[in-house]
Amino acid sequence: MAQKPPAQRPFAPSGEHVARQVRLPMGKSFEISVKSLRVRFSRSLITVMSLVLAVAFLGFTLIGHDVAMGLLASGSASLQSELVKAGFDLAPGRYPGTYEVAASAKDRWIVILSLLVCAVGIVNAQLMAVTERFREIGTMKCLGALDSFVLRLFLLEAGMQGLAGSLIGALIGALAGVLMGMARFGFAALKYLPAADALASLGIAVGVGFLLSLVGVSYPALVASRMPPVVAMRAEE
């Protein structure tokens, strides 16, 4: 009796494909990102330190401005004269008869350049990290990882690095700004420092550093997520 040929799986119609890729929850992605940062701790530390320095300078500048504004708002003529002697520029305020401390163009450009240098360093470090992880990326994709999953891993790692570096840098910059103000103007710098403005400056410094980290990793993360598995697996270590 003739045997029937084995049943064959029908082909998918043209333009359709069977998605057999892995969708991992956010918690698992976070766990993998933490383990990856531990394995590459030295490289992660370099990225974090560059971010710490840039955010610290930004926080120092913002807190220094808050200290000067607090001294100006105190209404003391002697403190105002000391501000002028220290090199602060006083400009007319929003209301008639009021003044405010004007940020110099030099300080703004120095802050912008430091942030740009930091962003370039983050992009360079992340591109090198992608090169070192060709095999890992290829293996994950061969096992069914989505492009969005690979992108999520890099963004999570950059987010954790950015948050840690920004917090440390903002605190260092704020402390340095307060100490510098006390060295120039004595205890009055701390006495008249507006707490709300200082907290806002810390938040701005942390937010800028965190955003800078995400922007710096965007291009390398896209390169990693769009990499074909075969190309990644053929890359030499």
C-alpha cells in the first residue's frame, strides 16, 4: 500500500510573514540592562564621569546665579556693591526700579560647549559599545529579539547612566556653587539663597544631563537595533 507523502506546511501568502519574535517585559529588559552595565562597568564609568563633569559645571553656573540673585534681592547696598566688584552684571528687571543678575555670554557659551563635548563623548563611547557587542546583538536577534527590544536595552542603559551621572554632577556643582558664594560673600550667600530657585536649578541640571544621555545614545542604539543578525554574527571580536 502506497504511503502518503508527509504533510507540508503551507507557505504564507505574498506580503505576509509569521512573526515568531520574543517580546520580553520591561522588568526583564531592566534586569538585562543592569547586568550589562555591571559587566562593562569600566566603560560605563567613563561615560558617567564625562556626564558628571558637564552637569557639575552647569549646576555650578546655575547655583552661582541663584546665589547672586538672592544677594541682590536682599536689598542690602553693601551686598549689591560686592556683587558688582565680583564681576556680576546688573541689568534692569522686569519691573521698574528693579534689577537682576544678567548671565554673561561667555558663561553661556562655555556651558554649551561643555555639554556638546559631553554629547560627542557619549556618542563615541556608545558606538564603541555597539561594536563590542556585535555577537551579543546578533545572538539576541537570532533568538527572536525584536528591533525595539535591542533599542530598549540601549536606552535603558543610557537612562540609568544619565540619571546617576546627572544626580552626582548636579549635587557636586550645587555644593561648589554654594561654597564659592560663601567664599566671596560670606554666610550671606547661604542665608539669602532662595531654596525654590536652587531646587529648580538642580532639577534643570539633572534634566539636561538625563536628556543629553538619551540624545547621545539615540544614533548608536538605532544602529544596533537595525543591524541584520547575519552581519552581527559574522563580526570578529
